[in-house]
Amino acid sequence: MKIARVALDVPLDETFDFRVPDGLDPPPGALVVVPFGRSRKVGMVVERVSASEVPAERLKDLERQVEDVPPIAAADLELLRFCASYYQRPLGEVVAASLPPRLRQVKRRPFRLRTLATAEGTPEGAAVLTADQQRAFDACRAGGERFHPVLLHGVTGSGKTEVYLRLIAETLARGRQALFLVPEIGLTPQLEERVRRRFAGVAIVSAHSHLAQGERAQAWLAARSGAARIVLGTRLAVLMPFQDLGLIVVDEENDPSYKQQEGLRYSARDVAVRRAQMLGIPVVLGSATPSLESYANARDGRYALATLPARAIAGAAMPQVRTIDTRADRPHEGLSFALVRALRDRVERGEQALVFVNRRGFSPVLFCRACTWHSTCSRCSANLVLHRKARELRCHHCGHREPAPERCPSCGAADLAPLGHGTQRVEDALRAAVPGGRVERVDRDSTVRKGALQDVLSRYRSGDVDILVGTQMLAKGHDYPRLTLVGVLESDGALFSADFRAAERLFAQLVQVSGRAGRAERPGEVLIQTDFPGHPLYAAVATQDYARFADEALEERRVAGFPPSAHIALLRAESKRAGEPRAFLRHAVDEARAIGAGVEVFDPVPAPLERKAGFERAQLLVRARSRAALQPFLAEWRARLTARGERGVRWSLDVDPQEA
């Protein structure tokens, strides 16, 4: 009897055996259609065996192999097994996460791989490398074609992308494929355009969640078949199959977008390093502000370190960073007098500016001056945000919407006003404060329409916009020669956050957004509005002294017992019934302490957002000094909690959480 062991996307931590009828012979890695309950599902064959623990009379026949999808290679299947084991998720869920939704459909039209479009024209010539770039390039290729992890630490504007492109060109010349990961491909149109210009005539595909389902399936098939020589993608691309992958590049490797926050909670950066190790190929992690984990790996010799300490364009210096003490220069509608004066000056000189606000919506909260009522979500422990044009209050967590009231729902007063400064409000304030300045806003609300982001950035690049105001979408991946001033609003909140990564993220964000200024011959200036102008973090941003900041932060982490000095996981629980998440977690604590195994177990606490979409949420942290201690513990703990068969509580494990 021929038996195929199949991974299916069901909430069960097991695979399923099916009898293989005569005439079929699906290998491991092949997609197959199988009967499951009263339905049929697409799954992946993960093993072929000669015997099953399921009695022969209960074995069902495998229906058919999905012929238009080639089986993935053994190495790619092994990567999926690693992800399932490390991130404590069922293998079937990991397989499903690696497949475009269209390929998981039982009923669909057969796919035929289309001829891939390539950029027309003599490809764009490579720039002459600076001495720093040449040294960095040599360091990245020092390992040849073997596993060689390199942290490329380069200041903003130092030419990291040119080094990436040189490495990709060498990989293509050897007949192999390259994977180029970026945090958010929709936010980096310049990068995609540059890669396509540089490699005219080379088949390149993009892979990200904003693609139509058919396009995602085509990209997957092109990478697997080898038709695509370069895959430029977001975190999901790290799970795609390749015919002969020879290089992985992870740009902005510190970006939290690389961590999936739902379902399979994997880190694409970490999976990329593991994949390179399994394949025996080089991997380059690049950033102006490396994650503390990667920096520690480089400092301790586990990664090679290549540095780009200066900007690549001759005459382009790092921007001058100054703080504006908002205790003395009180902002009006979010804008201090010093910032307004600097903005007017840039517009008069025909230069451009960027105003960075780490919020969206017209205002964070609608506030009653009479009784201090403020708009809160009835389903979440969060405020409702006022969106002025729609005259709506919206929850940015659960999606709840309601009309904005004309009078206070608590006391009836008409003295309702927006509290705080969202991007819409700052946009209006800029139009009033800088007469004649052409202002455009860039945030997730203003760029919902397809092509809207590219349109406004194109007009900014051509000089039709003087001032851009927006959120973190503007902090990275953009290069504008006439941009000489960056203003930063309301960054103080992260200085005193309970999240142990908050300071690291704020430092990275400020360095990134500061790096937008003065990237050509014109000098750049950065003005940070703050109530704490003497804070050491702002001093580190001003001096661009990443090493000092990182060394101090790593010492703080070591003393406190946080990553990378320790390894952590979060058990999250939620229920619509009050008290049940905490009760479940108290039971989980008992199970964890019964296992022991050198793992520290903390008490259950409310989640940072205690209520979301009507669910009460809680969590508990476990910590170990090594992965070797943590991983076996998590596997045993998860098995015990699964055996409990909890029905009223939804729970999940998050290994290496980014939001703790």
C-alpha cells in the first residue's frame, strides 16, 4: 500500500494519512486534493510511508495531485518544518502561509506561467563605488557562495543599495536566483524602479500582500520554476520556493514589519538567516540602525560586520539635528514658532520639507472641555480617533465606526474639541502657517486608492509639492535631493513606554526620518519638538552615534534580562467572558512550573490593549537564557495546553515577540 502523509490547514497539530491510488505518485512537496470530513481540501504531501497507524479500512484515497503547481524542493519543505517547530505552529498552517491563496483553492482554473515582463533598454550602468562601499562589498562576498551572514551597517544615504545590487549581479552571473526583502514594498517604489532599471532584461517579480491573487500565484510559480531571477518582496516572500536560490538580502533588517503578528508569528529576518544557513548561501542584513539582536551577533563575532560610515554622494553631509524645547516655544496647533519659521524659509528658497507625525487621523481623541469626557471604543480599551472629513470616530484596532457627536454624550455641552494632533490636523495647520506652501499628506488614510502614494511622491519629486506631512510611511526608502528640512512632532511618548523595545524603535525611526534631509549637495536640518531636549536618546540621534546607543541599550537589556541577553515567548489568551483569559493563564502557569526545565515563568497580566473587538485579553511571559532551554519547554507546554481542550478561550504562543 502506498501512503501519503499530508499537511492540511486545520487547527490540529498533526498530519493526515491517505492511500495513494494506482496511477498517482505524488512526491513530498507536491500539492494534492484530499477528502476531509464533508469537504475537500488542498494540502501538501510531507512524507511518503509504507504503513499507517490508521486502520486500512479507515484510510481514504487521495483524490488527485495538483498538476499545475510543481512540488517544492526538499530544502524548501525542510524550511517549513523548521518554522512549524520553532514558532510552535501546526505544519499545515505553515504550509498554507507559504502558499498564495489562489493555489490553495480546490476549484479553480489551471494556472499557466506567463512570460515575465522585463524592463526595456542597455541596463543602467553601475555607479563607481566609493572606498567605503568597496570595502563593504568585499566583506559581504568574502565567504564566497557558502553561508556567510553579514551585517551591513551604513548611515542613511551611504549607498547600501548599490552594494546590494552589486552582490545580486554577481549572483545572477553565477546562474542563481536572488531574494531581496524589504519591510513594506508598497512604500518603496523608488527601490523597485531602481532594481528594474539596473537589471533590464532580467525577469523580476514582486511578492507582497497587496498584489491581486493571480499576480501572487504567478510570482510564486515564477520563483519556483526559476523563471524569476530576482524576487523583490516583503516578509511573505521568505517562505516562497526557489529553484536555485543563491543570495538573500534583508534591507532595513531592524524594521518591526518583518515580524508577522497574527497566525504564524514568524520573523522574516530570522527565517532568512536560517534559510541561508540551511542552503549554505550568503545573507546580508542591512540597516542604518541595526536591531540590537543583529548588532550583538556582529559584535560577538557570529556575523561579519561591514560598515558605511559616510554618505556616498560627494559633498552630502549628515544633517544637523537640533531639538526645539516646547516648554519654552509652546506649539500652536502642533507647530512651534521655530519650526514654522524654518518651514517658511525653506519654501521661500525653493527647497522642500517633511513634517513627521507618528499618528494618523484628524486627532487622537475628541475631548469635552466641560466635563473631560473623551471618545473611547466600547469594544476596546482604546480611544476613538476623529476623522474630520468623514466626521466619524474610528477605532484603529477593531475597525468600529460611529458618527462624531455634535454635543458631549456625557454632559450635553457643545464644547467638544479635538485633543492632540493627527496628520489631518497638522496638514491644516501647515496650510495656515505657511502661506503659499504646497502641502500634501501621506498616511494610510490618504493612500487607500491604488497608486495614490506613488502619485503624491512623484509630484513631490518633481517639485510640485513643498511640504509633505505624514506618518512612518515617509521615514524610510525615499530619496529627494531638494528635501533639506525634517520636522518631528510628538516623539516623547516612546521615551517612557512600558515596552522595552520602545527606545530602540524611536531611535531607529528618528535616525531614518532624519536621513531624508540633505542627501545631495544642499545641507540638511532636522528639528525635533520635545519637552525633554536634554534626553540622551535625542543626543545620540544628533551625533548619529549608533554604537554608543546600542552598547548602552544592550547593557540595560543584559541587566534587565531582556533579548538578546535572554529568549522570551508570550502566551496570549482572549475570551468574550470576563475573567476567563486570566483563569486559563493561571492554569498555564501551573503547567509551566510542573515542567520546570530552567525556564522563568511570570504572572499573568492584562494585554497592552486589554479589550479588543469585544474580547478581554491577557498574556504571560516566559524567559530562558538559551533557545536550547526554551524550545523543548515550549513544545511540552503547548502539548499540555492543547490536551486541555480549552473551548471558551482562544490562545496562542508568540516566540520572540516584538511587542511584549
